[in-house]
Amino acid sequence: MDGVILVINAGSSSIKFSVFGADLQAGPHGQVEGIGTAPHLSVPGLADRALDPQRVADHDAAMQVIHDWLVAHHAGERNVAAIGHRVVHGGQDFAAPVRIDAAVLAALDALVPLAPLHQPHALAAIRAAAKAAPAVAQYAVFDTSFHRTQPRLAQLFALPRALGDAGVLRYGFHGISYEYIARRLHAVAPEIAGGRVIVAHLGNGASMCALDGGRSVATTMGFTALDGLMMGTRCGAIDPGVVLYLIRERGMTPDAVEHLLYSESGLLGVSGLSSDMRVLLARADDAAREAVALFVHRIVREAGALAAVLGGLDGFVFTAGIGEHAPPVREAVLRQLRWLGFAIDAAANEAGGPRISAAGPGPSAWVIPTDENRMIAEHVRDLHDRAKEPS
């Protein structure tokens, strides 16, 4: 590959970017935040640069800022060989990363109802990148693709068959992170890489995945990224009757319920203080402690279910912001999973691993940092190089 790979991760009011060489060596990274309100360009090692709110009011303008910064400081359009986008939802059709063309873009537009809080921002960034750098190939890497290896029963809801046929299924998310961890296991913990492993991606968004031989066989998130574990501001698994109650008895609109479940629940809702685990671990009040305890309880409960699906367990991996940086959470989880054979090494846990379980006959526990951007770059490099091979 001639040139660098630009990886884009777009949110509602920000676009994060990372640059990788053809050898996947990480280069500059940063983000444009506050799109449409108080926009600024943030690049580690450099002072934040405030941007004109009227000029940077949408993703088109934000992508142009990123493009112009690369031209001035690193690489212009002629040196960017390809752009890779994190796209949350690939639906039933996209089981692997793909080069983006008009047909792919139309198919991704059709999936917006399945991920209304995430998909539109990725698509806006794709269109904006096409305007800023029209000659550069773009690729979509999906959070759902890694889970397409799951057996049919793991993907089904107990709903009328017509709904499943129409795409109302358990898709699972954080797949880019899980794929990266599955590959890293061969280098960090080869003794469990081909075995039965639970990976806990614990951050502001949180989920868990059961790996068997490096393949996803079950995960906690389902039709949306709202299901499963308690998260920073998301409730996780909830009795659907609660939603009906909120609409019928509390008079809440669907939009209000959506905002409650996505933005006002989880650690923030239970604690009444913060969605940041660091803040809650530093507090001694009952509400903060209960929020942390509930977070751990949900992890332990889901771990039992995933271990049952796997038929046993060889290893457990913590990753993402909380998983990598919160020793008390890891300690509490493993203490409650002693029945599975875990024995924690307290000193290793405080040091951040990578192995945090004591030597012995039981399953091992690990801390392995995830790198979704690198995983996206790897897919883009492979697809781009393959496209240039003579047929």
C-alpha cells in the first residue's frame, strides 16, 4: 500500500481520526469535537484549536477540517491511500468489511432504523469524506460482523417468525474490539487462544462475548447496543414491561423513553452522581457504592450464562476503559466467579496484568488493552491491497 490509512469513528457531535502507516504503525490521532456548538480540533501534543461554529456546523465541515489538517501537518489526499470507517450496524448482509460504493451506502442507509443513534453519524462522515477526498477509497468495518458466526439459536428472539425474517434479531456489537482481542490472545495468552474465553468489553458502553476457538458464539448485546450489561448511561437488559409501563402509566413518549434508557440510566441513573466509574470508585456514599455493585452483579450474572453456553471456561479477559483501568471492578468480578475456579493475583491485578490470576489448574484471567482503530486499519489494508492484485 502506498500512503497512509485514515481511520474515522464518527459520533453525533464529534469525529475521531487516527492515521496508520501501511505497516500499521500508529501515527497522529485526534478529533473534532463540539460540531455545531463549540467546535474545536484536539490533537494530543498540540494545543486545542477553536473553530468557527458557523463554519463547522456539520460533519461535512468537520471532515474538511481533518482533511486540511492532514494536508498541512502529515499527509494530503494524495498520500492517504484509504479511509476506514467504524460502522455500528451491518445487518444480516454484511458479515465482513467492505469497500463503500453507492450500493453499499444505500444498504447502510436502510439499516438506520436498527441503529438510529449511531448509524446516521457514520454515514454522514462517509459522505463528508467523499466530498473532502473524492479520489480516496473508503471502507466500512462493522461492529456487528464478528458476531455473524453465532449459531442461529443465539441470534433469535422468541417473537413471531415474520419479525425474525424481517431482521429483528440479536446482532451484538463491539465486534471490532472482540476480533482484536481474539487475535491478540495468540501473542499474549496462547494457552487459551483456541479455547473457551469470555471477553468483557467494559467502558461507557459495555458488553461481553463468549469466544470458542476465537469465534463469537454468544454476546450480551442484542438487537441494539442497549441490551445486556449496565453501562455508563444505558440501562442494559430490562423487562420490556417496564417500557410499556412508562408509556401507558407515566405518559412518556417513545422519544422520552429512548432518552431515559440511553442517556439517563446505568451508572449515572443508579448513582445519581456520574457515569464515570473513576468518580464512583472514589466516593464512599451508598448510592455510588450501589451503582458499582450493580455493575459488577450484572457482569457476574452474564458471565454465568456465557460460561454455560461455552460448556466451561478456560479464560476471562477484561478490556476497554473500565476493564483496563479499574482494578477494584476486576477484583470484585473474579471474587464472585470463584466457583468457576478463578483465583486472583492481587498484586498483578493492581499492576494491570496482563495475567491477573494466580497460577493453578483453574481458568486464567487477563487484562488486554483493545485497539479498535488498529483492527479497522488492518482490515482496510488487507482489502485495499487485495483490490490491487491482478485478477
